[in-house]
Amino acid sequence: MPAFEARADITHLPGILDPAGATVERALPALGYGNVSQVRIGKSIHLIIDAPDAATARAQVDEMCRRILANPVIEAYEIGLTELAR
Amino acid sequence: MPAFEARADITHLPGILDPAGATVERALPALGYGNVSQVRIGKSIHLIIDAPDAATARAQVDEMCRRILANPVIEAYEIGLTELAR
């Protein structure tokens, strides 16, 4: 069965506080990076999934994000998929 | 000055333990996802950066990752850059 490398990029929904991102943003100017704004820190989950085709793999990763990996009440996610050569 | 949206995808280097990823991976089969392996959980940092051009923006984000955002001893990072329309 083909294997796919999936990446789920999980970020806070707009309007949800992101204390880690805000702390980094406040620190950057003193470190010489005054031209940076809107720092947001989220999770990135990489995994390998066996599936008959890319659409099935993407649907399952989407379901896993919705059910387990992300919290859809406060988080948004974006999925990237690459087929692995066998 | 043009603005760019940058994303830094920070993952553990190969060989570095990832207990969070291992825990998720162990839990997935019981939840109906037995076809998933090599789960790795990292950070994803999104930010907006003002810079004269994409090369300068990318070089600064790379420097920030090296100095502050990632720990190059145990982490690898990958940078994505998109120019924002003004």
C-alpha cells in the first residue's frame, strides 16, 4: 500500500490568546528584530500514513486532527501531504 | 517596505527522543488508526516580517531560528515564506 508523509500545522484560531507567541514577540525588539510582528506559536505534527490513495490519506488525517490532534474549538489546522517513493 | 508571512516548522533532529510524539503514536491504534507511524510533534511558528526583499526576510528568519526560536543542537527547522499583498 502506498505511504504518505503528512504534516498537520496546528495554530490558534484568530482571537484566541497565544501567550507563548506574545512573549516571543515582546522579546524580539530587544534582540535586534524590531521588524517582526504577529508571532504565533503552534504545533506541527508529522506522521507517516499507509493508505490506498492521497484522498483517503488526507481524509483520515483530517479526521484525526478533528478528533484527537487538534482542538477545533480553539485551534485551526492545515494539512500537507506528500507521497513517499517506495 | 514589503511584508512577508514566514512559517518556521521546528522538529526534533533524527535520533532525539520525542516523548509526546511517541505517546500519540502508541494511542492511535486503540482509536482506530493502526496505519499511522513515525509520529513526531514539533513547533510551528508563524510571524510577519518587514524586509526589502524575500532573500533578506528569509536570511533574518533563519538567523532568528538559529539564535532564538529553535535549538540547533536538538532541533531542525524549515522556513516557508509568502509575500503579503499590500
